[in-house]
Amino acid sequence: MDLYIPGVDTDKGLSYYGDELDIYLPLLRSYVLNTPSSLEKLRTARPETLSEYAVVVHGIKGTSASIGAETTMEAAFNLEKLAKAGDFNGVMANNELFINNTEMLVINVKKWLDEYDAKNKKPLLTAPNPETLERLKEGCENFNMKDIDKAMTELESANYEQDAGLVAWLIEKIYVSEFSEIAEKISNYKKGI
């Protein structure tokens, strides 16, 4: 399938992960899932919240870089510098355009993912595999990224009749490296099975 997403240098993004689509896809999904809430935080910028603004736009800079969205990454970098310098007027002069452009990028990524998913239908399973969840839990407890990536690839390779929200939650938490929280959630989930 053609991997063309307006605003994303997908060749560069994929190259960061050894051209492994199974690693790159979860990052694209996480970008679509998490970026809108970060953009909402940028809408409420005030002179006294510039340090918080800098942290949020720094996060967008990093996630944009991780998928190959270089124009967005550069714009975020410039806004971060302005915020750290305390230049509220400079931030506000560029904030709305940045938010609008990044929202369009999210739409473009989501559109591509929807088309990809339609062409690559995943099998429908009843619920996430308990053994795979256990391997993910152990990977998180041992900070073993290879095991974490392998377990997440397995979990993301299907759709679920039950507990689909758990997999979406896991994707989000892995993206921000909340490994202890993931291990605890899986332990609690398995107790309820």
C-alpha cells in the first residue's frame, strides 16, 4: 500500500524504525489519539502559563519528529523557543496557525490509517489474549522494549468484541512509557477475567 500522508515524510519516519511498518503504525495511531488533547492545551495559552505551553509544544515537537512530520516539528520547535523566552506575543502570533496546521496533519494521518485498516482488515477476536497481556506485563516490569513491541504488535493485529478500549489505553500508555501503570492495569484486568 502506498504510504503517502500529506505533511509527513513517511520514508524518513519509517527509516527511524528500520522500515518496520509494525513499529511505525502504532506511532501514527498514537499521534492521532494524543495530539488533539495537546492542541487543546495550547488554545488556552496565557502569559503566566508559558512554561506549561513550552512543555506541551515540546511534546508535540517530539511526537511529530518521531513520525517524520518535519514541518510541524520545526513549527513546534519555534513556538517552544518563543515560550521559553517569555515572548507571549510571538507565541500568540503563531499559535492559531500551528494548531490549525497540526489539526490538518492529524486528519491526514487518520484518513490514511482508516484507508489502511479498511484494506487490511484485522481478525475479530473475543478479547485480548491473556498470554500476550502477561508477556506485555513482564516486558513492562523488566523494561524490555523488544518484548513490549512484540506483545503490542500481537495485540494490535486484531479487533476485539470485548475490551477493545484496553488495547487503545495500552497504546497510549506505552507511548508515554507508563510501564508500571501498564503492569498494574494488566494485573487488575487478569484478576477480573
